[in-house]
Amino acid sequence: GRLRNGLRRTRSGLTEGLATLFVGRRELDDELLEELEMRLLQADVGMEATQKVLDGLVERLGGSGGGTGETVLEALRSEIVKVLEPVEKPLQIDTDKRPFVILTVGVNGAGKTTTIGKLAARFQNEGRSVMVAAGDTFRAAAVDQLQQWGERVGCPVIAQPTGSDPASVVFDAHQAARARGADVLIADTAGRLHTQDNLMEELRKIRRVLGRQDADAPHETLLVLDGGNGQNALAQAEQFGAAVNVTGLAVTKLDGTARGGVLLALAERLQVPVRYIGVGEKVEDLRTFRAADFAEALTA
Ligand code: GDP
């Protein structure tokens, strides 16, 4: 349904036109392998994961009378699942932590604000009470956008005037969440400061302040990446990962891109759980990441 539709651009790059080569086919030849390699690389699967998928295919289908009875397309799907399965670890809200604190990080434009709004809606729909901390105090627009989501979803958004100390916003929000017994606190952060060092230092400061409130907080540090950035998303993940302990990824805008294969590259390279994928603008378009669903949507 929606997932398949959302991923159609990546799917068509990967498998369209291969149908005639694939259908009913149980054998690999060099021509087919080369074609597949090119398409995987074009979908931003990256060298390592591409090699892994192709090796797996050869092992499954090729060589001396192997043959599991699978078609090439089914085998491709299985190999994609194999790469993605290790990072399928959906976010579990630990109800002993109150509030359960999710710190969201990522560069401007990645889809952080939208993802926070969608998550707030999702959690509220699950019957949890949510509060949001408008920790990007540099962009008035980001605060406005969060407040609009707050009104739509019916959850409080704690904000301070532009230029305030983000760590103090997050501190206040945590106090308020605790006082009100909120289940989940989602904190936004800036996506750009004068320098990269400033940004990373600010994120570390927010973490320290949270840690003083609750030694385990944040319970999740969610890095939001624009899937349309393909391999650049990897570089961003490595930068943020070096500064803060990223515990989960949300990969957005997979609907607008033919580079959805970047999920395999991220899985292979970083081994950080992929919590959510974004395949559209609506609340329900933020999906819990499931390896099998993703592979199916790419190859079905
Ligand atoms: P931020 O700067 O990181 O806070 O980014 P925003 O949340 O403002 O998102 C930037 C743009 O991307 C907005 O127009 C969002 O509607 C859009 N966006 C976010 N996630 C998705 C997604 O999964 N699919 C699509 N098509 N658009 C998205």
C-alpha cells in the first residue's frame, strides 16, 4: 500500500525493467550480476552493502548446483532483509522512565521538526501524554512550526524567546514534564550554529543538563537524516555520532528519492538501530522501520 507507493522511486530504479530478466529466473549470470550491481550502487546502497548482497545472491543461486528454488527477485529480497535486519530495533518507550526523554538531533532541513510533530501525534494516539521542548532557539520558524504541531496534536510545547539558552529550555521542559507527569518529552535542537564545533558542544551541554535531571536521560538520541541525501547522510551520521551517542535513526523523505538504498549503507556501516522511516508528509507516513516490509516494498 502506502509504503510501496512511498518507495516507488527507489523500487523502479532497482528492479524496473529487470522484470523480463528476473521473472521465473533461478540462475545468475554475469550480465545480470553487473546490471544489479549498477542499480544497487545507483540507489545509494554503497559499495560494502552492494557487495554483501551480490555475494549472498551468488551463494544462494549460483555455483555448483545450489538452487534453492527461489527466483532471483525473491533471493534479492532475502539478501536485502539480511542486511537490514540487524538494525530493525523499534523504539520501546520504557514506562519506568517518566518522562521518557527523546533528544532529536540533525541538520536543518532533515525533517526534524516534522518528525517531532509526527512522533508527538503517534505517542498521543497510543494514549501517552507528550510534551515538546523547542530547543532550537535560533530559528523562530522552527518554534512556530512546533507550536502549530502542538496545537494540532494537543500537547504542550515549552519555548523561550529566540536566542535563549537551549539547555535552559530543555531543563525547564524537563521540570514541567516531571511536574505534570508526562510520559514522553521530545526535545528539538538546533541544526546549525556558527560552527560545527559550537553545535556539537551545545548538544553535549544539553545532554549534561538532562543527565543532571535524570542520570539515564536522554533515553533516546534520535538522529534525523534526509534519505534523499543518499551517501551524504552517512557522513552526517558519522559526524553526529562522534559528538553524541546516537541511539537511533529516523530516515525521512524516502518518498521523494530514488536513493532509498541508503538504508542498506547505513545499516552496513553504522549498525545504529533505524527506528523510523518517513515516506510522506502525513502523520501515518512516519513508519516504524521493518526490514521485511522495506525489502518487500522495494522488490514486490
Ligand atoms: P527541519 O529543518 O529538520 O526541522 O526540517 P522540517 O521538519 O521543517 O522538514 C523540512 C521539509 O521536509 C518540510 O517541508 C517537511 O514537510 C518535509 N518532510 C519531512 N519529512 C518528510 C517525509 O518523510 N516525506 C516528505 N515528502 N517530506 C518530508
